[in-house]
Amino acid sequence: MNEIRNTPSVPAQFADAPWRKSTRSQTSNCVEVAPVRPGATAVRDSKDPGGPVLLFERAGWLGFLTGARNGQFDSH
């Protein structure tokens, strides 16, 4: 996973990405994801579309999804 901050050289990479909100997001707690190239998924906070973007390669994204489904990231 890499974090990419939107700087003058980065926005074009994500400007035309097909961002979509998670169906599990709540009104004030939204996450957006977008496929940005084959085998890579970008994730951002919908309240800050110009802010940091997390970039997952395929294996990392699948691992993250598996962990989320299994409750690995639930707050206790």
C-alpha cells in the first residue's frame, strides 16, 4: 500500500478515475474507491477528495477486503 498526496503532479492520475462510495458508508463516514489501472485500487475520504489517496496493489487490496470482512479492523 502506498499513500499518494494530491500534489500538482498527481491529480491527473486520479481526476478521471471512476470513484464510487462504499455501500456500507454512513452519511458522515464515507470512503470512495476507484480502479486506477489494472491490478490497482485507490481509496480516499469522500469528504476530502483532494486529500491523500491510498493505493493498493491487487494482493494488498484483496488482503484488506478479507480482513475487513473478518472484522480485523473493527474497533472494540
